[in-house]
Amino acid sequence: MASNNSTAANGNGATNVATDLSNELLRVIVTTHDTDNIIISPLQLEALLTLLYLGSDGGTAEELQRVLQLKRFASNAKMANHFATELQLSTDSAADTHMQLCSELLLPVEAEVGDEFRKIAQKYFHTAALQRDFNSIAKLRAQLDEDLAKAAAGYAWCIGDALLSTITAPEAASTAIVLAAVHFQSKWFLPFSAYRTGLYDFQQCAVEAPAAHDVPQQAPATVVAVPMLFDDDMFVKFAELRELDARIIELPYEHDDELAMLVVLPNQRDGLTALEKQLETLDLNALAERMQMESVQVLLPKFKIDFECSLRRTLEQLGITTIFSKAANFKNMLRDNTTDSLIISDILHKVCIEVNESGTEGASSVAYKPIVISNSIDSRKKFFRADHPFYFAIRSREATYFVGHVTKF
């Protein structure tokens, strides 16, 4: 396996790197999905890229080690145990908080993975190394959908046409694909009352509209009435971030000491872009430590995101390029008698989440009445009304499980 003999970083090292990676991934993805609702899983992606590092050698390993800052781990064993611990939510399907993972390294039939690498991939990274026929896209799609169905335990999801369009028949028998898909479900520690859910206006993100002479023009923002979770007096962690011109709230999940959804709301209705730019250089743990328990009026949209994207261009912009080139060296992944080289064609990412009264599980469909909030303002009252685009992260002190934003309905 790739060598790693450096000393570990301080206790917050893993968290800082997780924050950096999540913000960097989101920053690049937003450039091509700027008005979309987005969610990605930095934890799953970091785990898969670290697994590729363990199977790599030479310049390929050096590049992955540098970009992922893997020298913060004292040894490869500690690194593997770190991801095994953080990914343990995917091992107990009966738990209230559960990640349904489908992490796969899809290799051509000519490539044979070594037994040691295959065991490490499964035991520590919950990743299956599978041989697939890339010459038939239709057959490959059917196999991927079947794999997703098995992993999702009843949740209906599949690979979309747009994502599969990035896959082409390989130029050589050495092309591989990485699939990173996850569906998250959990229950709030403080659930919202379904009887208080109602309709409230949400100002959607403005989009660019075509104009004369092919000059883009910003279209006016639209307002839509959407179902909102509402609690007039919820006792949660809250803070006003004056330097960010935003406010932040933490909604904890049940039966977990640290896992929570952090929601950051810009005070300006069109302030999400500026907020996310500022968040790029900030540690979410540092923001969380500034929060205090407060009685807060909370208004948060119910939302469902089913997001998928190709990550090759994104990772290349972040400095991970060698794994996608003929210079890729995965010597420590393959058997000695297999193909001489292996190139990662793409990393396909798909994340599904639904946020409702109970948490992130299936919700009932009902007819909602408008929520009426008094216009009188009590200067002593803390309020968090997410009625315009906002940023969110599902995280613990040690890892960022998911990060994204909601911009429209």
C-alpha cells in the first residue's frame, strides 16, 4: 500500500480538512449548478479518494496525499480506522440515523483487484470492487440501478440519463469508474409538529435570462408558497454572525451525541453567493462553538434533494488530475498478472435526502394552510426564518457528512 509515515496533526486536523474539502467541492460544483438545489457527501468522497490513494503508487499517491492532506494521519492503519468509524452509520439499517451507501469501484473485466485491497475496501471503506462490461452502456446502467436498489433498502433511486451520458465506451480495457451514492435518513432530536406545518412564501434564487444581443440579464426573483416546518419557541443552538451578515442554527439528530444539521441563513435575500464565498475559508467547528442555546422561532422549508453529478472536472480543478490520465499508477490495487495500467474515467456522485417534520424520512402528503406570523417585532426574540436561499451541512465535530444549499422549489 502507499506509504504514510508522517505524524498526525492536532486533534482538529481531520475536521479542518473535512471542512476545507467540503467547501472546495461545493464551490466548484456551484459554478455549473448555480441555481440548483445541491447536496454532496464530502465524507464519502474523501473516503473513496483515500481508498484510491491506498491502491496507488508513485506520483499518483503523492498527488492524492497532498490534496487530501493525508499526512495528518500517523499511519495508514489509523487512516483506515478513521473512515471506518465515520462511515459506521451505514452498517446498521435498523438505526434511527442511517446512511445507505452504494460505494463501488467498477473495473473492466480484464482488471483483477488484489485480495488485500479488496478486503480493505470492504472492511474500512464500505466499498465494493466489481468487474463490469463498459462496452454496453445499457447493460452497465441496468447493473448500476440494480446495485442502487440493493443498497437503498426500499428507497426508489436510479442513475439519471444526464449522469450516464458522461460514460462512453472505454478507449482501452484499462478504464474504471467510481460510483459514490448515498441516501441519508434520520430523526430530529426535537421533531417539528405536523399540525404546525403550513405554507409560507419562499423567495427563490434569481436566474439569468436571455436578453437582446445575447447579453445575460438577471431575471427577477420569484416567490412561491412552500410547506414550511414551524416552531414558535424551539430551544436550540443559535448565533447571529454579524461579520457574515447571517444567522446560524443547529438542529440535532436523535440518538447521536454530535450529528446535527447546521443551517446558515444570509440576512440578505440574495446573499447566498456572498455567504458561501466567505464560508470557503471558515471552519464550521469554529462557527458552531460560537452558538448558544436560545429560544428561537424557527421557520424551515420541507425539502427533498436528489442530486447527481460527474466529479471528474470538479476534482481536476481541485488538483486531482493524475488518476484520470495515462500517468495513473494503481500498482497496489491490482494483481501482478492483470492489466498493466488503470485509469479512472469518472467519479459519479449521487445523494438523496428529504427533510420534514420527523427528520429525514418519508413524509405524509397533506393540504397545508398558510402560516401567519405576527408583524410585530420583539427585539428580544430570536428568529430564524429560512424563507430565501440558505446553506446547510450535516456534520459532527470529526466529519462533514453532507453539505449543500437550497435555492428553489
